[in-house]
Amino acid sequence: MANFSKSNVPQFSVDVYQNEYLPEGGREVNAIATVTSTGGGTVGTAVSAPHLYSAGQTPDAAVAIMVDCSGSMDYPPTKMRGARDATSAAIDAVRDGVHFAVIGGTHVAKEVYPGDGRLAVADAHTRGEAKQALRKLSAGGGTAIGTWLRLADRLLASADVSIRHGILLTDGRNEHESPEDLKAALDSCAGRFTCDARGVGTDWEVKEVTGIASALLGTADIVADPSGLSADFTQMMEAAMGKEVADVSLRLWTPMGVEIKFVKQVAPTVEELTDRRTEAGPRAGDYPTGSWGDESRDYHICVEVPNAELGQEMLAARVSLIVPQPDGSAQTLSQGLVRAVWTDDMAASTSINPQVAHYTGQAELAQVIQQGLDARKSGDVDGATAKLGRAVQLASASGNEDTAKLLSKVVDVVDAVAGTVRLKARVAEADEMTLETRSTKTVRVKK
């Protein structure tokens, strides 16, 4: 584990937004916790900048790049070429001193560089060697992503670092192992490293790729045109190089009688965390959030409190950001409080906090897009029209312009405010897959 002294750790803050007032008999308390991490040390500089390190300080990170080399990567040939170029660009973005490896994935996982079950330490020489090794990458064989992840896990575990990250590129469906095998691999890797997943082209399964990223607390996206891979890989690697604190958890403590209904990340993407709780002592549970650099994320917490008399108030929950220490204890980085106050003031108890209202809408937006696309695939035109119409309405109301643009490629918008749409007769597969892949991306509340 890294030493979390003030000098090299970002400062975390937790801001809680809620309407704490409940009417008589009211029991549900909603709050948005905005967690912000700022002012990390020099470790997070995204460029290779060894001169920024103080004496004896080395980057505390390891990264494994998993490249699909299955037979389908040859159709068209630009795909394999794009993957090689993208991996090469990502290697250029690995900072000096960071441990790294490249894995070629088919129905088995092969070490492309450095080999022998090791990780290389990045410098000009090893980056050059790795890029040479990429020239040997050729397409052939099947796809068993679980084997790639397990090899990445073994290699990353060999480095004595606190931040471990994977980047995974696939162009096809995971046809050469069972869904159970993939799930078992994800379960065994969860909490050990984070992983960003990308689908290139349009022959891969969206729920598979987004499921991998979700299980391993990373990002998922589509790169429909292989020529866009290099820019995307560079950006992903620079984001990975900016992470400075690993294994951060959101710890929720609740008093006796308070029941947790759900905990979910709502920005920058919607991510359900409720089922990922691990117990952390009496009435406390930890929800994993992965690695952090300089960034801000929002979490929606919903609890049910016991009934109380008018005029009473109580602490409904305490939200803390914690990071594990080598001795098994946990360091608290910051915390915020969720309150409940019972009142007979109708205006106070019926107003919905703008942050809570906004993110409730964003979570519904992600859900109705998924439901609408599933209905469309199954031939349920009315169901698809209703759900995607609601999605257009929500995207328009919340100012989520990126999602509104993606929706307009799948439906003709008659009236955005009313949510009146017609399904397009012809939709490019890449447009539908992009909408599905990016459906969980949210926008923040307009100030």
C-alpha cells in the first residue's frame, strides 16, 4: 500500500445535498454525496516526467494492456493495424517507472511483452522494445476474455504497487468460454485491479463489454472506427496515469433502525453499488469506488428511517471516504452527514432537492434507454417508442445533449419536451451500439 502522507495524497471532500425535512409519517431520506479529490502530488502528471519526482520516489502503478488477436481482428485488416497503433500510442503514454505488460488475447492469453511472467518497468528502452514486440501481433484463434483477465491479474499482482489497472480491447463476442467462466474470472479479479474496456467495430456484445468495465470499476466505450483507437487508448492511459489513490471505499454508517434502500454512483456514470457492500463493523458497510486522481463523482444514497414525532431530528447516515492501511485499519479521508428532520411545514417537507431530482432523472434515463433498445430488438415497436420517447424527454429536460444526440440517430424526435418520437426504420448498428454503451453517462446539475 502507498504511504498516505499529506504530501502525495489528493485531498478528499464530501458535500451532501438533500432536503432533510420529512412530513409526519415520512420515512424515506434521499441524499446526493459529491466526492471531490483535488491537489494530488506530482505522481499524477499524465506525461512521462521523471524530473518531477523527488529523490527515491517512483510511480506506484502497474498497467496491463490486453489486445484482442482473435481471427475476426483481420476483417477488415485495418482493425488489427488500428489495435497495434493504439497499443503503441498507449505505451508512449506510460510514465517512466510504471510497471507494464502487453497481452495478446485469443481463446488463450499470451504474453506479448516482456514475457516470462514479468512486468517491464517503463523507460525509453522498454517502451521501444514493447513497440517492436507489437509487430509480431497477428490475428487468429477464438475469444476467451476470462483467460486474458486472469493473466493480467497474475502479472499485475507481481508488482509491489498500490494502483493496478488494465485496458482491454475486443472486437467480438466471448464465444470460446461460457458466461459462467467469464463471471468467475471477473469475480476473482474484482478489487484486485480496475479495468477500462473498449469494443472496436460492431460485432461485439455491448452487455459483455459494459459488464467487464462495471465489475472492475472502469469505463466502457465503443470505438466504431478502428482509426479512432489511438486517440482513445492514449486518453485512457493518461487517465490511468493520473490515478493516485487505490482501493477507496465509500463507507456508510447508519444508526439502529435505519435501513439502506440503495447506494449508487450517479456521475459521471450510473453504477449500482448496493449489492457490492462488504460489512465494516457494527452498522457500517463499505462500497468500492476504485482508484482516484483529481476528479469528482456523485453518489445517490437512499435510506429508510424509523417513524418519529414532529419536531424530532436524527442522523440518518454518515458517509465517509476510507482507504485501507497496511496494518488492516482504515484511514478516513473525509466525511459528510445525512439528516432527517420531521416538520409540519408543507413547503419544507414537499420540496425536492434539485440534485436529488436531477440524478433520479438521470438514473431513469439510463434505464429507459436500455429498456427501449431491448424492446426494439425484440420487435416490440410500441414499447420501444414509449421508452425511447421518455428517454428523449428526460435528456432534453436535464440538458444531457450528448445522449439527446445519440437518441436522435435511433428515433425521429417529433416533440422533445413531450417525449413524442417515431422509431427510425433504418438505424446504423454502430449508432444503436453507441447509444447502448453510453446510456449510463450522466450530466451534472446545471449551476
